Amino acid sequence: MYRSIVELKSRSVASALAICCAIAGGSVARAADPAKTDAEVEQLAQARQMVRGVLNHWDFKTWNQLLADDVVFNVRLGTATKDSAGDPALVGMNAEYQGREAAKKALRDIYGDLHKDFRITTEITRGSEVVLMGELVVESKAKDPATLPIAVYMAFNPAGKIKLIGIFSVDVRALVAALQPATSG
């Protein structure tokens, strides 16, 4: 199971990892899958199109336009340190914000740095959920900048507003170890 320096006991992280494992294991829903009805395939396609529309116009929307009234925002990041192998890691911050106003306040505090320092390397979208994975550049006074793997998970409601959002540190070694069995015959 997924384990990082920060214990992530979040449904959204589990969903994100399930999506990654489904892709690696080849069990991603396909239009040709006889178990999926035409209506289910169409619903997934419409939800994916809605997510794409929100992401494509992200910079032009306010938090009120992006966030649902009952949004839940989880942050599982913290201060830069090193993990047991000596690689850069994040520890310490473990917060949950419920409701649009609380989420907006928290996002205003961190969004500028995230927008500037988060380099998205992978996007995984399935229906009304999206996982953005990438590297957070962490400046250090004593050393060159370090990059730390993080993931942003978002789930959207039918109105196209974010109902769940989470920002998490990612233990890449644990993720790779979880995906390896899915790739072996």
C-alpha cells in the first residue's frame, strides 16, 4: 500500500493511486469494453470534457467560479527535508479545510508559490476526476533548488465545480513499487 513520510489516509489519494494502478494494469475503461453501456461511456466522456474545459480556462476563473460551496481541501505537504534514502522530501503539514471560504483562504496563501513553482509532468483524467503529478521546486538558502514530487487531485461535481481538492507529497519509490506488479505478466 502507499506509504510516504507523511501518512496519507485520504480517500482522494487512494483514488489517485487507483487511477494510476488501473492505467498501469490496463484496466482503464475503454469504449469497446462490453461491460460498459453506451450511456456510461458517454457520461465519462462528457465529464472528461467538462474537466478539460475547467483546466483549459483555469487562469481566467475566480475561486468562487471554481470551488463548490461544500468543497473539501486537503493539504499534505510541509517543510523540506530528506527521506531515509537521503532524497528531498516534504513532511509536517497536514491540514483539511471545509467549505468554500476556508478553502479560498488557504488557497490564497499557497497558490502563488504553487502556480510559480509546480511543474506538471503528468495529467490523468477519468470522468470528473483529475490527477496532476509533477515536481515542486523548493528553494534552499544553502543549496541549489531541489525538486520534490507532488500530486494534485481534484474531483468535480456535475456543475463543473471542484468538490474535492488535495495536494499531496508523493513517495515515488513506493508508487513505482506499487505499479511494478501490475506491469509484470
